Amino acid sequence: MRERLVPHGVAAAVTAVVLAPLALPGYVLRYDMVFVPRQALSWDVIAPASALPRAVPQDAVVALATQLVPGWLLQRLVLVAILWLAALGAARLVPTDRTAVRVVAALGYAWTPYLAERLLIGQWGLLLAYAMLPWLVAAALDVRAGRPGALPRLLLAAAVAAITPTGGVLALAAVAVLLPGRYPGAGRRAGTALAATVLLNAPWLVAGAGSATGGRSDPAGVAAFAARAENWAGPLVALAGTGGIWNGLTVPVSRQAGVVPLATALLLLLAGYGVPLLRRRWPARSAGRLGLLAAGSWLVAALGVLPGGAALLGWLVDTVPGAGLIRDGQKLLVPYALALAVAGALGAERLADRLATRFDATTGRVLLVGAALLPVAVLPDLAFGAIGRLRPVDYPADWAVVARQVADRPGEVISLPFQEYQRYAWNRGQVVIDPAPRYLSTPVLIDDTLRVGDLAVGGEDPRAARVRALLTAGRPLPGTGVRWVLVQRAFGPPVPASSLVGLRLAHAGPELALYENPDWTAPAATNGPGRVGLVHLLAGTVVLTIGFSAAARGLRRVVPSRHASPAEGEGG
């Protein structure tokens, strides 16, 4: 029993060490990670009409959750779940009866450059998919083996992963690769799982189809989002070590060390050494299917830096609706990271056995300890919130005041400086996506142009383009038809005084100024996107059904029937 608790202890330790700064009050606001006290639920959150559904259904889920718990608590619950489930899932997935090997797998998956970089860029929804993949793979193996309750567990993991479009695609790819085959009930089980996983992806698919953007993206984003080198070894080696994110400001400093490529090579050798064990211990062809999924994810991640790959990606995102998902190919490395952790742990086990046979058992144990600590040794600055980069702050009081005023007299808002990402002195100068669309209860118009260095990646919202043109020309903003203009004290281009002509100052605070358009008239009421709402309702019903089914089956395993014999009750 004590050994079974060790992976839980490792998961708890990793979570505590990485998220230590979150013991302080406030919100961690960094790049795409924005939590607010209470996020409003609206049709624009469920299905953005003038932007691609990158946060569908994530924002809707958060809006619903913050009706029950405050945003600061929800953020902590989510981040704890990511690290805990990632470590525990990898420990449970690796086919071994040795606790030390499970620890190697847990640290090899929960302490990676991928997790660190995506955490520092704030993509917690994607990291939920990362955390759920080991559970999904384990459930897929159980489905193939015909174990009771496996299919609901698989779909529950897929439902959590599908909180973002990328996570949904990863879950669908895993189901499509791992489940088909020759085993009893294969057609029915695989077909049911595929159909349900497609339905779980339906919210963002339907929202994208109904968007005014057409689902296409700026090809300039291919160069902006291509994998990048993190040290002397180049981008392909960075990807091999699960790093290589496009944004250099979200890369831990330790990734620049010259020894990192050598550690990556060592990990690859260990993983290769462990593949024979994985093939022997898993059912026939299961290891090969995971390997296929891992290789495919790595190739897509590398496409932007391979010869001819950038041109192909540029054509895809400009031509095929939804192909913009793969511009940032590095985020698709999740199956590769999992395969590397599992095979690497088995490689360490195999090598430890060889050393124990040739020398003594202590030598083998030392090898396993070294393998477990290797990820931490080469990435020490993931600890303590990436050495303070994930530190909570409090929203200034201005935000609550403005939110109340806008809620009392609802109407669309333009947020200035007109840029998607802001930097505030009160947030220690860290970059964060504008909180206004989530903090305020009415639609907020922001610029969706993404700037990466000197490169500007065009957005999809035509209204944002018109507002940008008005600001550039210094024209008054009341002509846009919005009710409110919010001016934030943030690093960015100054707001032309001429653009505020005709507006009435409604609030002036140290961090925010709110202007009202006195000539605003309410637009005609709409009933909301009915078909999108229906799809969300269906997908939500599937999630609830899967969740209740999995919970019921779990209870039946844990709680013995009152009609069971004493022997059956003791063995349950």
C-alpha cells in the first residue's frame, strides 16, 4: 500500500514545488492565462462572431465555473490538476511493477521543457490536454482489452482535453490511432469513441464554421510560430527535447545551457533502449501505435523548419479553414513527450537491471535515482513558479469600479491601447492578454493583430481593422457605434486625444479611464446563434453522461454490493 502512494507523493511534491508562489493571494496573469473574479457567460464567449474560436469552449467552461467558485480559486485548482494528473498519469501508464520506474516516468512527463514553456505562455487549457493524455492512452489500452468502464474513462479524458481546439484535435488523433484494430467489439467500441470525440470537438468546429472570418489565417504566422533554437543545437534538437516554443520570452534560462542537447541525447538513448520492454509488456502493436502518434506529432511540430515545410504550411493556413491550428506546431508535441517519458523510464529500468547484474543492486538503484532527477537537473528554473515568473498579483480597484458601471449600462467596449496583449506596471511589466473581454460583462473589441518582434501577424476581425484605421488617422471613436471606450494605463502607443472627442468621461482612476458615447443607441436585439447553442448543449450532455457513467462504475468497484458474499466484499 505504501508503494502505491509513492506516485501520489511525487505528484504532490512536483505540484507544490512548481506552484509554490500561488500560496500568495491574487491572480497569475501571464500571456494567455487570464482569470478574473467572475467571468460573464455570453453568446460571444460561446461562439465569437468575428474571430476564430481559439478559446472555445474554454471561456464558456470558465464562465460557468466562476459562477460557483471565484476565479482565483479556479486558477489554482486548474494548475494543481495539470501537474498532479500529468505526473500521476505517466506513473500509472508505464508498464512496470517497480515504484522507482514509475517515479522516473512521473518526473519525465511532469517536469519537461514543454510543460514549462506552455505554462509560461499561459496556455493552461492546452496543458489540461497534456495532463489527460496518459489517462486517455491507458483507457484506450483498457478498451482494447475489454475492461469494464474503459470507454467512459476514455471519453471523460477526451472531454477534458477538448476544452481547447488543439486539445480536442490531440484527443481525436489519439482515439483514431489507438483504438482501431482486431479485437472483440473493435468496430463498435472504436466507432462509438470516434463519434463521441468528434461531438466533443463540435463546439469549436461549429463556432468556426459560423464565424465571419472564414476560418483562414495570415500565412505570415507560419514564420512567427515556427520552432526556434534554444541553444547551439538548433530547433530540431530543441523539439527532440520537447522544447522549441516560438516565443523566446517564455523559454526558461536553463534551456540555453550548452549541456542541454547532451541531456536530450541521453534521454533519447534511454527511450530507444526502453522500446523493446514497452513492446513486450503492452498488447501487440500498441507500442507501435503510440510510436506512430509520437512520430507524427514531432514531424508536424518540425514542419515549419524543415525544407519546404514553411511553404506548405503557408498554403494550408491561407487555403484550408482551421489549418491555422498547426501554425504553432510545437504545441502538438504532447504525444511525443508522453512516449519519450514512458519509453525513457523503461530504458532506465532495463539499464538499471543490466548494471545490477554486472555490479550490484545499489548501482542499479543509483541509476534510477539519476534518471528520475535528470529532468529537474537540466531544468531547475521550473521550480518556484519558474523562479518567480508565475507570481500572483491583485487587480487594481479600478477594474471592479469600471465593471460595475459597464454592467449597469451595458454596451460594447473598445479597449485601449488597441493591442491584444498589454503590459501593466501593477503586473510587474509582464505581458498578458487584455483582461477586459473577460473582466467586463459586455462585448469588448480589441486588436487581434499579433506582433512578434518586427513581424505583424494579421488578425481576423474586420471591425478591429476598422478601429485600428480610425486610431491611426486620429479620427473620433464615437462613429464606431460602441457605447464605451476604456483607456488603460499600460505600455503601448499613446491614445490620440482626437480619438476621444465627443466622448463623456464616466470614470477616471489611477489605472483606468472610462468614456461613454452620449450618442450611442442600442442595437436591435438578437436571439443568439441557435445552432451553436444546440451543439454546446449536446456536447455538454455527452460530457455529463460520460462523467456520471464513469463515476457510477468507479463507485461499483469501490463500494461492494450489499448482496455480495463476504469474500466478494473483501476482494472488491
